[in-house]
Amino acid sequence: MTTLMKPADIQAFFETLQAANPHPETELNYSTPFELLTAVLLSAQATDVGVNKATARLFPVANTPEQILALGEVGLCEYIKTIGLYKSKARHLLETCRMLIAQHGSEVPRTREALEALPGVGRKTANVVLNVAFGEPTMAVDTHIFRVGNRTGLAPGKTPLDVELKLLKRIPPDFRLHAHHWLILHGRYVCQARKPRCWECSVSSSCKFKPKTAAPA
């Protein structure tokens, strides 16, 4: 079992990540809150690269709830069929568009409760929208953050919600706004699932994972 990271290590961990990337951003391409919500809905069990390829075709044609609805399910599927689970995602997105128009004046709501009431929007998606579109210090725990939280000793937990609540409690306030992105990027490119790249990790001295993996020969 990984040792719990101490507060001083947590401070050093995030100071290092912040110094390397002061203003981290999502790797999903978007220009409005609705485009972000759409991209995040499409990103479940898909890569950001794959989603960006699809939305690069979709958004110039339809990037409002009304325009997406006008495409219809068959029309929308043509744009997003390269993404996994595209049929169910298309249905969720169309129903979300109907609710945005009927209940929110076509605007993306700014509360967790209203976001989670939208079809296909769970806690993680709501947290991404609240953080990225509206600047809330939320923590969207995906597979990368779940792994990093447990492996490093930063916020061990058995469920994504466990990890989320521990991260919000243990991360110093100054780092909470951007912590979600720092941890995702760290997990995606350095603290990888099969073999963490400890030999090139900038925060290995703060991390409690042992034994550290050695560089390939």
C-alpha cells in the first residue's frame, strides 16, 4: 500500500507542476461553453484527439443546441461516427440540446445540479464544465487522476468520488483551480498506467510510489 503523501510533499508536488505549466488547459478544442459540453459528452471512452477530429467537422456546421437538433440523429451521427459509442452519445446530446433550449434559454447552466440533470452528464462531466468553462475549483476524476491520486499517495481512494473528495481536501487552495489539468496531463504523459516514467518525472521526490521504475536500457 502506498504511503500517504505529507502536506509538505503535496506543496512541493504542485509547486513543481505549476512552475512547468503555469496555465494548463484542456486538450479538447472548444470556443464556447456549449462546445465544451458537447466535446466532453463525446469524450467518454474516447481520446481527446479523436473527439477533436470529429468536432473539427461538426462545429463549423453546428455549434448551438438549435443547430445540433436541426441535424437530427442520422445527421449528427455522420459527424461523430468515428467516436466510440457514437449512437448513444448522439441520442444523449440531442436530448441535452432539447433541455438546454426548453429549460435554460439555450445556455449551459452553471450549477452542478442542473448540469447533472442533463442526459449523459455525470459528476465527472459536470466537474469538467464547471472548472474549464466557469473557473470553478472542481476535480473531475478520470482514469488518469484516479491512478495518480492512488499511486503517488496524494489521495488514495477506492472510488472516483473518494479520490475527488480527498483531493479537494488535501490540495492547497492556491492550486485547486488548475490541479485537475496538472494531474490529467501528468497521468497521461508521465505517470502512465502500465509503466510510469519515473526516470523523467519532475515530482518523483514528492511521490510515495515504490519502487520507482528505471529508464529503459
